[in-house]
Amino acid sequence: MDHKMQITNYTFRTLPEWYQKILNRLLELQFDRKESIKAQLFQATYKTMDDTRSLEIILKDDGLKKSRGKTVPVQGFALDNDNTPIEILLFIHSGIPYMLEVLKANGKEIIKLPSPEEFQIFVSER
């Protein structure tokens, strides 16, 4: 994947393969409201936010606003080529997914984005 991404809109099916796979990896574990969040993710539109590779998740409706849950119910962790941690965080607000954040612990540019299979996925305490 290019390290300089153009701001682009996608559906789940048109997302670059890496994003499809990492979202599916995040959905492998059981967490509160997983099935509802999964359905919303498959129906969402995605927009690249900037060069960090993070995605804004846009839903046609507001989903289930009445439902509460963790801000980050599930996340992943892997190492960049320089052994600096990279985190993948799925952000939820009031039961609605709104961002998939990709961040490197030292704030520097990612050298080589690990494959989705390299990420350790776990249910978050957040």
C-alpha cells in the first residue's frame, strides 16, 4: 500500500484488501455488540482520513444510538520494521463504529504496514 494515500471513499467491498482483512481479523473475537457492529461495518462507507492510513467510518443512518459500549471494544498490535509498535483501534460511540485508527507508537511514518495476519488481536479494556 502506498504510504501517501489519496483521500478516497470506499464501500466495504471496494476497500483495499488490507483493510478488509484487518476489519475481519478484529471481528474474529467476541465482544459486546459484535454482531451489530459487524453488520454496520459491512454496510458503511469508508473515507481515508490522512496519510496515517486511518479510516473514517460513515453510516447512512445513525445506527443504534441508544446502545452503549466500550469506546474501543477490540484492537490489534504488531511491529513495524523498526520494531516500533503499530496499533489498530476500532472506535465505537454509542454502539456506532466511526473510525479505524492506525497509529505508530512513536508518531513517525509507518515503514512497512504489517500484514493483517501479523497483528495480535484482543478485546480492549478501554
